Amino acid sequence: MSDPMAEIKASFFVECEELLESLQDGLQVIYDESDDEETINVVFRAVHSIKGGAGAFGLDTLVSFAHKFETTLDEVRSGRLKAEGNVLKLFFTCGDMLGDLVREARDDETHDEARLEPVVNDLEKLIGTDEVTGEQTNIEFEVTALSLDLDIGTPEDAGLGSDPAWRVSFTPSSLLYANGNEPQFLFRALRDLGEIEVTCETPDLPHLAELDPEHGHMSWVISLKTNEAKDAIREAFEFVEDLCQLDIAQSQDQPPGLGNLPPADHSGTDEPMATMGGDADLPAPPDEITSDTDATSDEVHPSPASGSDVPTADARPDPQDLEPASAPPPPIPSDPSAPNARRGQNNATPKATVRVDLDRIDRLVNLVGEIVINQAMLSQSVEAVGIPPNSPVRTGLEEFQQLTRDIQESVMMIRAQPVKSLFQRMSRIVRESSADIKKDVRLRTEGENTEVDKTVIERLADPLTHMIRNAVDHGLESNAERETLGKSREGNVYLSALHRSGRVVIEVRDDGAGINREKVLAKAIEKGLIPPESQLSDGEIDNLLFLPGFSTADEVSNLSGRGVGMDVVRSSIQALGGRVSIHSEPGEGTTFSISLPLTLAVLDGMVVRVEDETLVIPLNAIFETLAVSSDDLRTFGPSTHVINIRDTFVPLIDLGTELGYRSPLGDYTGGVVLLIGQEDGLSAAVIVDSIEDQRQVVIKGLQDSYGRVPGIAAATILGDGQIALILDPADLIAQASGRTKPYSAVDPCNHPSDGTTLEVREW
Amino acid sequence: MVTAHTSNDKTRDSNVHEYLSFLVGGQDYCVDIMQVREIRGGAKATTLPHSPDYMRGVINLRGTVLPIMDLASRLALDTETDGDRNVIIVVAISDRIVGLMVDAVSDILAIAEDDLQPPPDLPADQQRNFVSALTIMENRMIRVLDLTAVLPSQDEEAA
Amino acid sequence: MTIQVLAVDDSRTMRDMVRLALTSEGIQTHLAEDGVHGLEVLDEISPPDAIITDINMPRMDGFGFIDAVRTREEFRSIPILVLTTESASEMKARAREAGATGWIVKPFDPAKLVKALRMVAG
């Protein structure tokens, strides 16, 4: 398989995204509410963890920035700095910067030092240069990467007679044992440095009755022959330095024979000592230590005493057995059923999540889609051969259908993600774009845990960015203007997401001035987008913003005016099977509503027939269906009809005509009408020949294989294997001619040449 | 039904490429065999609204939506033999897969590069754009179809 | 000889790295996300030969965790190595006070972590 380190690194970047998210969250909470201790800790920990991981992979730039950020946050933690105003703003910027650095590191991109520098300078202003230089060494130490505070020397060739001899005297305090240290392991570390000989002295040893096993009573003298420096020897005692009396001194040569003591006058200590022989009374059998620490022996000699002390001897690893029955008593399993406890080790692994390649999920989604189609085909053939409805075959098939649906739903769930990450990106957009034009803007989000298909989220980023920029740039008034108007100086942009009848609705709202309709109208006329004498309703004027080529040039700032208009926003949302509508109140603000399908893979639809063609209409677009009686139909204009539905006149649209399948029939009595509604309240009565079925269909995009077709959202495969097109009702209605009366002159039949020929935008 | 016409020594020559030749509007055309995915019989296509005349619609090719192009119509050739054109050559051009509706598939030809000649530059013929080379085989002129040109670019508007 | 270790760290990356470093040396590794989780895991497994813990963690930090471990009779002698980016001496002193056996600064060298473990746990 692949390199485990590379995998961990990839997983680190995923974790970074999560940490960045909680960092953002935390800062937002501080901004919105308060800087309570725990929130600051969360923010601190996020930066801290990123730094830690980055250090492990030698990502120096990231480490050093995270360190400065962390240090500043620590100032807040310790109460020396308050996270408010400009400091908090700086933290947000740092969070963004940290995110950039993480992504740059992930994508192996070089980062822009010039962009980082001012932020670093601001941080340094807060923490003072002293702090920075003080910590500098620390950083450098860390970024040298993969070094250990404790440096255990590599074992040298032991037993070389020429190596200098050292005399180490070591008297542990009782705390040494309390902290889980074990002298024999220290000796082993020394053994790795060279040839050693250990002797134990027990001048302080109390009478056996008074012996406290928790208390250390012994001292050791180790003679060591090594060519390592004194520091290397000292490092072996790194963990215990402050828990013992330690003396390391160079002794005069003479290779000590077994049992021979180095002369006391060379020892550098005045303490008397005695060689320890094997003494059964003593808690620590020193012969074992000596043998164990014998440089020539790698064998471990288990202590029979401790071995029998442990009830779960079999399950216990060797080192436990090795432990002398001395000061620290062998650990007692907390549970008498300890051997069984091992079964629980899987439970101990934190939160069971699996990272899966998206391609694999997509493959699964596709396969499940195929099953759905297959199942539909099967049902159809079973029905066709005339098997009665309550027969076991039909019942079994129905259960199969239910299961298929359940599987499909579960598979779709895998792809669903909360919109939170998207919203956090937007909050950055707001911060940056408002700072650029010196407006105080606050983004308020709602429903960020609403889940949507991952692809939808990804492809929503661009249009949403544009809309947010628009709101900040054009929607909101300047600070001064707002104050004159008696509004809060700080403008508000609201971003919300919620599930509504099988779709997700995302709203971008500002509390700005609302659309300047006079200006928009004038601009549209000036650009020749509409005839000069046009009489448009407020709603129609607002919708002019979505016209291709509508760009209010004098409003273009460096923010939103990037050559992308709202028409692009609308078409990218339409490409996702979504719709966008606009609503504006003068003086109160503008709202853009985006309605999107939860998933791009399936759709509940109504299967209809018109002029020998089968089409699918998304169920959620249909308000109601009704049969047309002649009483309801009214001639409206020379070419059009309206239909009276409970005293509301709704334009009649012939689907067959609009799609170019037939010329208008003129008389629609007896036809079936589907009442189609839209977000902005516009609706139409779409007439079809018949309704065939209501079912879930698997969406097959047309975009990739063919291109966009006006009025058509996608395609699907029906039970008979035929392809049926899925209607995009909003697009159909928006572009419909509404002609329902036959052409008076030459009938151009399959060609609606009344000026409504819809162009194919893409091949 | 399709017989290989090639002599072995020719195929070994690196300058020789294999082409699938077919009949459309009574004329001989061929495409590089490397671009052909499969050949299948015609199926009822679902009409695409507002599409150019030469787009027959889409069919279900084992779960994918396959656009079908009426090649005779695209090449502005005689389309009287409508009923006979029921063979679909599925071709891949870059990352797109399209079905070409033709009269009949004829042969697999091995053509050496040296035997290909550039098409004459005749501005009156729109189809000049769709032919990348010509060759003579058994006294018949065979056009090498320029698939990239035949497939309108994604943003080309309706004819 | 099989050593069993419990590693407590709130960073998944760190847990992964420690696990990789240890398991590749044949050390059986249990993981926990924070102090509270660490104590839960300790109750599920047989006492480990050593514990590695981070300091800065949510719910229960490393100091609290070491403290809690040391108050349990059966865990009093388990060596505990602190693995953290903190290197300030007062932090070390606090960890020592809580009952830590040793201190390793991140980023760590896997080989040296293993060596340190062998040094404290055999």
C-alpha cells in the first residue's frame, strides 16, 4: 500500500481543516458573544495542534506563523490581552492566513511572504519583540524537526578497554518511583552507552517491618566505560534529574572487575557503599539487576516473585514480569476480568470514521442508480406479463423496491455535508471585502449544519461568493450613509440555509438600501436590454439583474466587478438544478434566495407524455394537477390563453409547443394541466397530454455529454430503457413564448419561429 | 460483416493507420479506428428540444446518455435514404462520446500516410471543414472525417 | 517482547504518528482523544506498560489526566511520558508534580520515542 507517513500527512491536512473550522467557530463566538475561557482554549488548541502537526512534517513557515499566533492567543488566555476590536480582527485575519498556509503546504505551493509580513508584524506588536526573541530559539528547535528533548546516545561499541571510565552515583528519591520511573531501565540506558557495572548500597535501609515499598531506600553506584561525553550520561537521567541525587564523575581508568568497587576517593562522593550480593530479604534482587545490565547479556531474566504476583501472567507482556518486586508494586489490573478486557481494545480507538476516496462513493452512487433503474425495469416487465398484484413475486418486488430506496438514501447520506465550511469561507469574504472598501459589515449565519450534497456545496462556492460580495459592495450603504439614515453603522449580511420540502434553500440577505430600480431600469434601457418604453413591475425590474450583459459599470468596484454578472450566478445555480430569485424592499435591503436539490443524483418526478415524447417534471415544482374544462380557458391575446384557477388567471403554456414537438393546438379542452410554482411566486399552467406515473428517477447529466438544453435540467433512464428528459420548469417558464394558438399564416410546424427560438448556449 | 483488408506487412509499418470506413449519404468516409468505441444498431432516440437538425437526440448506452448525430444531415449530404441509416458508430473525441448515425459500416482499411492527400480547398463547400484528408481505394474516393470539426464545440450555437 | 502503550492526544495526526511509530516497532498501541477518554480506555484495557500523553487537550488536560491516573492504586507505577510542544520548564515542573515520568517535546523522532519508552517501560 501507500506510504503510511504520506497517509498521515494527508490526514493531517484533513484534520487541519477541522481545526481551522473550530478556530473560526471559536473566533465567531468570541465576536458574537463573549471571550469565555473555554472558547479561547478551543481557539488556542486549534492553532496549537496545527503547529504540532506541522512541526512533525517540517512545515517551517506554518510552524513559525502558528507559533506567533499561538503566543498571542496565550496572552489572551492569561488575561494580559483582550480579544476584542482590532485584536479580534487580527485574529480573524491570522485564522485566514493560517488556513492559506495550511493549504499552501498541502498543495506544495509557495506562499506570498509579502502578504504574511504585515500580519506577522501586527502579531509581534501585540506580543512584543522580547517575547518573540525569547521564543525564537524554541521555534528553531522545533522546526529542526524530529528531535527529542531527551537525547539518548546511540549505543557505542561496548567493552573497549580504552574508553574512559565514569562513576555515577545515584540515589533516587521516593518521588522517582511515584512518577513511574524504574532504576533498572535507567541502568539499561546507561548500558547502551558502554560497559557498566552496577552496585547497590543500602545504608538507609530500614528494618523489614518498617519497609515502605513506596519509598526508595537504596543508592546505586554505576561504573561506566564509555567514550560518550558526560552530557550523554546525564541525558539518561533526563527524566529523573530532579528526583534523585545524581553525581557523575570521571573515574581513574582501571577496568573494574566483577564485584570490584571503584575506589571511594575517586568517586567524588563521600558516601560509603557496599556491594550488594543476592539477598532475598531485599525488595529488589540486585543480582537480577546486575545480570540484566550486563552488557554481554540481552536476555531478560524474569523475576519469579513478581511473575506470580500478577494474576494475569499470560496476558501480561514480558516487561511486567521483569519488574522487580521492589518499591513500585506491580500494577494490579483494575478489573478481575482483565484478560477479557483486551477484547475491548477496538472500542478504545477514537471515533470510528473512515476516509474514503470520493470516486469510490460516486461509483457506489452510480451503481445504486443502476439498481434503481433495473428494479424499475423489472417491475415493469413483471407487470407486463400479467402477474397479479398480490402474488409473492409482486410483493417481493415491492419489498425490493423499498430496500433499494433505503440503500439509495443511505448512499446519498455519505455525500451529504453541512454547509458550515461554505459559510465559513463566506465569512472570510465578508471580512476581506468589507475591509477593502472600509465598510463595517457583520455576517450573521444561520442553519450552518444543514446538510447538502458535497458537490452542490463545492459548486455553490463561486456563485455565493459573488452574491456575498455584491451584498457588501452594492447592497449595503456606506457607514456614514447608514448613520444618516438612522441605521446601525455596521451593515448586516445574513446567510442562512434550511431544508424545505426536499430542497435546500439558501438565502443571502442584506439590510442595505434595496435595489435602486430607477437606476437599474435606466441601465437596462441604455444597454438595449429592454425597449425604452418598457413598463415593468418591481419584480421584473429586480430580475433584470439576472440578464446577461447587465453590468452596472459605474458601480463596478474592485470587488464584485470581476467580469462576472448575476447572469453567471444564475446559470451556475441552474446547472445545479437550482433556482435563484430576488426580492428587494427599498431602504430595507435585498434578499437572494437559492433553492437547490439536496442531491444531484435522484429526483422525485412526475412522468408525463406530450406528443409521443415522455418527460419527467420535478415533483416539487408542481403545485397541483387538473383536467382542463373549456369553462376555465380564456383567450388572452391573439396567440395566448390564460386559465382560471379559483379566480386567478394563470398563463397557459403548451409543453409540446415550447419544446418544439408540435405547433399550438388552439383547443386544449380535455388536456391535463400542471400548475407550476416558483420561488418568486410566478407560476404557469403547463399543459401535457397525459400523466403516466410518479416516481423517483436517477438523474443523468446532459451537460457533459451534450451541453445545456433550454428548459431541460437533465435526463433519466426509464423502466423501458428509454431516455426521458427532465424538465427545468423555472427555465422553461422563464423562456416560454406562451403561444397556445395556431400560427395564422404558414404553419412552420416543428419550428416555433415566433421569435422565441431558444438558442442552444452550449453544444 | 467487416473484413480486414490489410496485408500484414503493411500494418507493421508505423506510417500505416487503420480506419473504419462507412457509407453516409451514398458517400465513402472513414475515421481513425482508435477513435471508434463500438458499432451498434439504431435505437429510438429521445428528441432534444431546440437542438440543431443534425442532432437526432439521445439514447441509452448502458446507462449513459449518448447523443446521436445524423451524420448525413451534419455533412449536408443526401438524406433520402433515411430508412437505411440505422447503424451507429460510437466515437470518442477527447473526453466526449458521441454516436454517429450512418448508412452502413463498410470495412477496415489500412492506409499509409503517404497515400493520404490533403483535401482541395473549395470554399463553396462547407463540408471542406469536416474532411482532413482523401485517399483512393479500389477506385473509390474515401474521405477521412475530421471528428473534432464534426462535433461542434461546446459553445457553438445552433446552426 | 510486547509492550502495550496508551497514547492520549487530541490531535488525530499526532495519534496517527504515535501509533505508526509504535506499532512499527511491535508496540501495541491504544489511543484516546483526551484525558477523560484516556481514563475510559484505561478501564477497558489491561494496564498498559506505559502511557504517553499530550498536555493541552479539551475536557481533561494532560496534568489532570496524569493526576487522575496516579490516584488510582493500580496505575501508580505506570510510566507516563508527556509528549507535547510545550517546553517551558515550569510546564515540565507541573507535569512532574502531577506524576509524569518523562518529557518529550514534539515534533518527535519516532525512534527516540520508542527508545524513551523502552527506557521507562523496559
